[in-house]
Amino acid sequence: MNLLTVVLNNEELLDELITGWLEIGISGATVIESTSALQLISHHVPIFAGFRSLTSGGMRHNRTIFTVIEDTEILDRAIRFLKKLCNDTGKPSQGIYLVTPVTDLGRLGEEG
């Protein structure tokens, strides 16, 4: 069992990513809006305003997606789909992903 985490820099890919993963069999993903620390401090801490030249300029928002995948074949398919989707844009820096082993998983709240 693994946790697949994706930080997607290109928000326009989100719908296609989630739809593709649904077709693969991944239905339990969580999506949150995120911002890089460099973006954050360059816009909110005056002393670091010079860092804006290292970023895209505007306050850039990413989407961070988390999903626990039990089957390694589905995990491999999900990563292949993600890579193809991002590569097909022809643009660099579409995001990152990481896979973390999950040693325990449980549901919270009353069982019923």
C-alpha cells in the first residue's frame, strides 16, 4: 500500500488527471490548493520581494493530490498516465510526484 502525492503546477491538467485516474480505478483522491514557500514569502514578506524574479511573478497556485493505492499495478498505471499527461503539454516544470509506503491505514469515526 502506497501514498501517491502529486504537486501539479499546471492547474489546467487537474480535470483530465482525475478523470484518467477514475478510469484506472482510483476514486479516492484528495485535492487541495497549495502554494510554494518561495511564492508565499516573496509576496508576503517585504524583505524577500526580490525572490519574485526567481518565480513566475504572480502568486502561483498548485494543486496537491493525495491518494492511497493498494495495488502496485494500479500505482504504476497512475504514474504512467500522470507522466504522459504532463509530457504531452510540451512544457517543463509541470509538477512533481512522490510515492511513500503506507504502514497503517484506518477509518475514523463511528463504524456503522
